[in-house]
Amino acid sequence: QVQLVEAGGDLVQPGGSLRLSCAASGSILSIYAMGWYRQAPGKQRELVAAPTRGGSTNYADSVNGRFTISRDNAKNTVYLTMNSLKPEDTAKYYCFADVTTIYGIGSPARYWGQGTQVTVSS
């Protein structure tokens, strides 16, 4: 019903930058929130950046000041701009979207993308 497709992952040197994108498509009625998580090998999935109900943005402490989330509502797309990348940022990055569809009723459901790999290494 809803598909999320991420792009932009790559191998980058420490100190470099990347911009990830995540486009939502399908039977979308409304998108309430879009954000990013990441998962490194052997670790749990962790929040990177996501909007709060109050309208602000919640960033992981480890990325605050280096990463910026943005959204293009017209394109149903969320971006993650990552600067000053560190080896510890190496992970698979997943986007999510909280969506109501044209078929569903009630609360939004969370959909996930397939992930895009970011590797920070010299």
C-alpha cells in the first residue's frame, strides 16, 4: 500500500558529507511524520532524527549539530543532510513515515524503507 525508497548512501571519508533521501508513494491519504533511524552491525536500531508532536525535531545526541532533517511535502520526501561524518556514523539508515491510507481508518500506521548503507572510512 505504501512504499518508502531511500537513496544516497555511500562510502565517504571522515569529515565528509552525504545527503540521504526517502520518497514515499502508494495509497497515501496523509503523512503525519517522516524521520530516520539507523542500525550499526551488532547494535540496536536507534533514532537519528524525527519530528516531535510539538513541531520541533528530536536528534540523537551523537548527531546533533551535524545532521539536519528536512521534508518536501509536495514530493512526500524526507531528507537527511549529514555533515562532518565520523566512522561511528557507519550504519544502515532507515526512513519511516506515519501514514494514513485511502483504505484505512483510525490512527496512522508506520511504514519503513529498506535502508541505505552509509560507510564512513578512510
